[in-house]
Amino acid sequence: MQPKELLSKVEESLNLIRPHLQGDGGDIEVVDITDDYVVKVRLIGSCEGCPMSFMTMKAGVEHSVKTAVPQIKAVEAV
């Protein structure tokens, strides 16, 4: 899969959970997708530094991205 296509699919998967993040005053942005298929994201707004951000990343963001784009190995907050 080409990098632009990969980014597009990751963004599509994030758009499914973005309303939940925005409902709490936060959001998420893709910073990078590494050559070994790790997505680096930044939580912004009220999600930044939130005590629940780890759970949000693992149970929400990573699950959604890996389900939609099986090539992705992990999603990490930066």
C-alpha cells in the first residue's frame, strides 16, 4: 500500500472515533507513519494530558486503526 493510501485509511478510521474525542473537547492528529507501520499520533485539546488518554489510545484509537488497516502494527502517542 502506498504511503498516501495508508495515511488516508488511517485518517478514515480516526474520523470514526473523532466525534467522541471532540465531544470531550479533544481531538487527534497523525504525526507520522513509520516504515515499520507504527502510527504516531498527537492527542490535542482536553485529551492532552488526560488521565484516561492511555485507555483512549489502546481501547479506542489503536483498536479502530488496526481493525481498519491491518498492516498497522501499533499506534503511539507522541
